[in-house]
Amino acid sequence: MLMEGRSRLTACSLRTGRRRSIDATIGSSPGRFSFVRLHGTTLVYGLSASGGRADTGAFALYRDSALRPQREEIVSVLVSAVAVGPGRAVAFVYRGGGGPPELHVNRPAGALREHRIIDSGRRLTRLVFSGQRLTWQHNGVARSFVTRTDDRCRLAAAPRNGAPGFIQGSELISYVQTETGFAVCWRATGATQTVDNPRDLTAIIGSRPADAAGAWFATATADGTVITLNAESGQRQVIAAPGADSVRINREGSVAWALKQRDSPYHIEMWAHDGEGTRRLDDDADPGGFGFDGSTLIWGLRSAELRP
């Protein structure tokens, strides 16, 4: 594989000598390659605008084939560490907004796409695939995840806007959007429960009206509540949260949400619910984002410790 400057790649098959040239275009606009990763014939690269700094991450992350045109966009966000594994699996660290970085794993699953958020924390580094096992460092501590585990869930997700349907989740649960809400499945047994919420919840990152961590699922509903569900035990809670827009949950079941004011969309309130009840943490929060590092909720330059 040969990179010609930052505007073109040439891939060559060692077996047949077949070559393929790939231009760094974003839609119809010129761009440049931020990085390139290769596993077998699976090619993953980041593209940034020609005028941007290529060392600050990729504006768009793509999966492609070194031998034939199979480009598909995975995400259009700032990413840092990237690793490619068997089965066209792509792991990457999403760095955006005011919350901590998140570790995402995206892979094809038949006609569907599987997208999981398997970790979040202040420092997520050293992503390496060894066969199906992904290893990384969370704040200096080694963690791992097997991309193809025994999954007894039988979920179906309809295509949207011409793109494949998405199965989302954590390392332990899977969920898909249905016509009336969500189907949430405990992967070890295939036990599936439903959560009613007819909102359009197609976003994977950014404004996220649904989230999962460990065995827990959470969603901000259209009727002004946040619903949490433990997919293993069936424990469910409905929390009053009028105006809740984006939600995050941690592995202990503590949940936080952002509340946007209708008359001032850049005025954000940060709320949380844990073992001590529901409380407002900030009435003028950074609108950039929020998330968990273990039991610590982080938004902008602020943080709070939540208890199960």
C-alpha cells in the first residue's frame, strides 16, 4: 500500500498484483487522509478537509476494501486511536464534546451494522486486536472485549435512509429501535424486553436519547421521563425528567441527562439520578457533551460522583 502525499492511496494485492487507487474525497470535495489502517483486505481511513489539521483526528471515518470499491462511512466525528480486526471490525476512540472519550466498536453483522460503546473514560489508549479480542488501556488499566461472542439475541433493525439498520448496545446488551420504542436484549440468554418510546432515536453519538453501559439501558422519552432498564434482572425505573434531551448511563445504573431550554437552546441544565435520588447538578452547563468515567459524571470542566 502506497500513500501519495495525503490525497491518494494505491493498494496492491501481493497475490495477484491487482491495484486500486483511492482518492481522498469527502462527497465531491477534496480532502486528505488523516491516517490509514489495514487488516487483510479491510481498509480503514480517516478523512479531513483539505484546510484542516490532519493530526487532530478525522472528520469522517470510513471502512473500505483494498481490492474493490466498498467505501462506507462509519462516523463523522473526531476520532483518535483506531484499530481494525477480523470480520471488518473497527474500534475507535471518539473524542468530542465536553464528556470523556468513548471506545466504540463497529462491525458488519449480515445485512445489519453492529455498533457498540464498550467503554468511556478520561484516557483510552493502546487499542490492539489479537484475533477477535480487542485490548486497550483505561486510565492505565488493561481491559479487553471479544468482538464475536455467543450472542443469543435475534434482533432485526430496518434500514434507514438507504443505510443498513443498526444494532446498538454495550458489551453485554443489544438494542434496536422499533416502531413503538426499543427492543432490549440480554446477549447471554437472548431474553428481550421492550421499552416504549416513539421518538426518532437514530443518532449513535452526539445528542443521544438512548444509551447503554454494561447491563443497563436508558432512554429519554417523548413524555418527559427517563426510563432505565437492567436487561439481566429486568429492574426498571421511570424517572420524571421533563424536557430531557440526551441521556447517559453507567454500569451501576446511575443515569444523567441534559435538559435544553426551549427559549434558549444553548442554556443546558445537567441532571442526574442515582441511589440518593434525582437532583440538578448544573443550571448553566457546557452544551458540548457529557459522559461517565466509572461512577464519575463529567461535563465540560466539571464533574460529580454518583452513587448506586
